[in-house]
Amino acid sequence: MGVMRDNMRNMAERDVQLQDLEGKSNTLHVASGTFSAHATRLRKEQEWQRCKTRLAIISVVLFLIWILIFIFIGERMTFLIISAVLLAIILPLTWCGIRHWRQQEDQESFRDVDSI
């Protein structure tokens, strides 16, 4: 009879330990999902920062090239008109492209957070 009681007590203790382990496992799962979502968001923010840096460098280089061409070209008025037209076409397209890209990034980050 004593052996049976010991076995029942051991089973009850094991059940408590298993429930505790299950709770810790669930907590770890939630924490890992949150960490993954934050890591993904941070990676995308860093990617966006690198993209902005590259765009700034490219813009400065193109502006310097434009100044050099403007200095050495003969017909400045024609060059200015063509430059203004190209700028009026390129800037809105670039702005729309970046805006679209950011919206896609935001939607993906919302999906990542929802999947937790």
C-alpha cells in the first residue's frame, strides 16, 4: 500500500512539473515570436536607413555632375529647361515609388506582428 501511495505522490508531482514546464514553454514561444517580429522590424528600419543614405549620396553626386555640365555647356537656358522638365518627371515618380515601398514594408510588419 505504501508503494502505491508513493507512486501516486510521484505522479502528482510529475504532473505539476509538466504543467509548469508547459507554461514556461508557452511563455517562451510568445517571447520568441515577439522577438522575431521586433528583429524583422529593426532589420527593415535599418534597410530603410541605408536606402536613404544611398539616395542622399547619389543625389549629391548627380547634383555635382549637373553643376559641372552647367558650367561647361554652351546653351545654358536649354540645359536649364531640360533639367527642370526631367526633375519634374523624376521627383514625383521617385516619391511615389518610395511611398509604395514603405507601405509594403508596413503591411509586411503588420503581418509579422499578427502572426505572433
